Amino acid sequence: MKKLTMGRLSSLALAVCALAAQAQDAAPADSMFSFSGFGTVGVVGSNTDEARYVISGQPNGATKSWSGNVDTKLGVQVNAKLNQMFSATAQVLSKQNGDGNYRPELEWAFAKAQFSPAFSARLGRMGAPFFAVSDFRDVGYANTWLRPPPDVYGQVPVSHFDGGDLNYQAAVGPATLNFQLYAGKSSSVFEGVDVKMDNLVGFSASAEFDGGITLRAGHVEGKLTVDSVSLKQLVGVLHLVDAKVPGAGIGAVGDQMDATKKKATFTGFGVTLDQGNFLAMAEYTMRRTESYVPDTDGWYATLGYRLGKFTPYLTVSELKQKDSNVNNTIPPKIPVPGVTPDLRALVDGTLRSQSNQQKTQAVGVRWDAYRNIAVKGQFERIKADGPGLFSSPSLAFTAGQSTVNVYSLAVDFVF
């Protein structure tokens, strides 16, 4: 019998949830505060023990032993309307983070000034608008899929930023235009490694047309730092050997691999058609860096059709590596005593471990069981070239091409 491991939601998050529900019941109709929440209880299993299926950045996930760590989460949000101009929002979210625990984190915490019906500004911590569903990517109930397609949404390890933004909305003919300009910094933990984005500057623009068509485009750039001890040690070894083997260009390879305040950009385009019973969505995204973090392109296309309370859907997606960003010109068979017998092979292995190419075919169904509860099932067939987006892959999995079947069940709710 397959073992089932359920990740436990933090007791603090559960306590906050209970307090929020009590406060909502007790709050008078004209209260300046409003409370809401959302959550998911999910389990995932696969047909392999060679790697763990995760949401990108998580260290713990599913194998042949089913796991509740991948999708299970709980979020509580409070909004405060101070007057006609000023308001504030805070959201606490508990889910498996990059350290492998459920420590509640402040996902949103911002103040907003609505200067006019069309123009507003915010300051604080906000959801990073990198994708079409960035603002509600963690609210499973708000999405048709069981989870956003990882081949696109797994390219960026950060979900929020600290800083400010300006927002403008205008009606032009049959369309409503939305434009957001933002700046700040962001940080996250990716499988136990700190990742930072400084000097973050970006925009997001969308046009919503009559007939249920929405177009979106966005771009962001900043300075990327991956605070990996093993990477720093490897870069240090490359520079040390370069001094002993002049003319081999080994130090230049170290410079290319270094991920300390290196320029990084992310660009995305999306389209959504939601008309009657028919639903279609697609996004195309491009990640570019000047470090060992590879350049990638990702895309997905989803089709769904509502049949009463049921919405079956189909998604195809791909994450493709465009460039490793490192030209490994190190001569073969250069040994480093106590480290490696072949420095070139060590660099090649490191680069291979970052190759997250994969293709996915997914089919699923959403059942709107109650007014605020949706039950979902999803099957994915993933063809990974190298480790893909899996965690803790074996050497055989990393070195070759693998096909993995993933089975997921989830219950999403809002309150």
C-alpha cells in the first residue's frame, strides 16, 4: 500500500483563520474591516521514486508515495477602508515554502491611495505581476486548473515584491485598459537557497474587451542574486585554478556562472477567452539572465468547457532552455585535488542540473460542488529532459530523459 504523507498547516495560520471567521461574524455591517480567506487541501502521487514532483522551489513533494505537501495551503486576508481615498490590505499565507515548512508568511501588506476612479498608488508588499493570474495564483478556487501550469509559472521563484506601484484604468471604445508600473525588490527561498531580486522595475498592461477577451503583456528586470554556498565554492575554485593555469579562460567561465547581482529579465504575453460555456487561455513567457541560471521560454494553452457544475479542461505546455549562458571552454582532464578529477566535467554537471526543460500534457476536471467549494482532479504526463522542474532527482534522472505520470486531487475553498 502506498504511503500517504499530508503536510500539516501551521497552527498559527489555523488560529488566524478561526479568529478571522469570528471577527467576520462579529463585525458590524458598517465596519471599516472586512475579512476573507482561501485554502486548498490536495494530494499528489506519481509513478516514479527517481524524483519528487513539486511546485517549483519546494524541496518536498510527491513520488510513488502520495504527498499533501505540494498544493495544501491556507490564506487569510483583511482589508481596511480608512476613508474614500485610503485603504490597506494584509494577507497571511501558509503553504510549503522553500525551506520545506509551513511557516506563515506575509504575502501582501500594502496601503493604497485611490486618487480618482482611474488612478491609484500602492506602497508595501504586493503580488508580483509577472503572469496573467499572479494576483490569485494561490487561490485555487479562482482558477480552472488544479494549479497554474508549472512550465510557465515555475520559471520565476518569487511571488511578491516590496516597493510601490502606480495603476491606471481607462475605458477606450469597447475595451477597458489597465496599466501598472512598479518598482522595488523581492526575495524568496528556492529549495533552501536564498534568491533575491534587487532594483526591480517593471510594467504590466492588459486590455479587456467586450465578449470576454483579455490581452496582457508584461516585462520586468532587475539584479539577480542566488546565495548558493556550493555555487560560490565552485566559482572560487574556478578563479583559483585560473591563476595556476593561465591562458585557459577558466576564470571567465567562473564569471559567467557567478550569480551575484546579475541582470535578469522576464517578459510575458497572454490571452484569455471566456465566453458562455467556452474557456481558452494561453501565455508565452521568456526568462533571460546573465548567470548560470539558464535562459528559458515557456508556454501553455488551455481549453475548457463548462457542463453545468463540471468543467473538463485540457492543457499542453512546454519549458524550453534557450541558452545555458555559460561557454565551458575549460580544457578536459584538469584535476582539482580534493575536489574533482575533471573540472570541465564538474561544470558541465552543474549546468546540466539547471536544465529544466520539459513538456507536459494535462487533462483535468473541476466540479463546483458548493457555492464556495470546488473539487478538482488532474492527470499530467511530463517528459523531462534532465531534472526538469522536479526536486531531488537521482543521477540517472538528471542525466537522461524521463517520462513521469502525475496524479492530483484537490479541494479548493473560499470563505
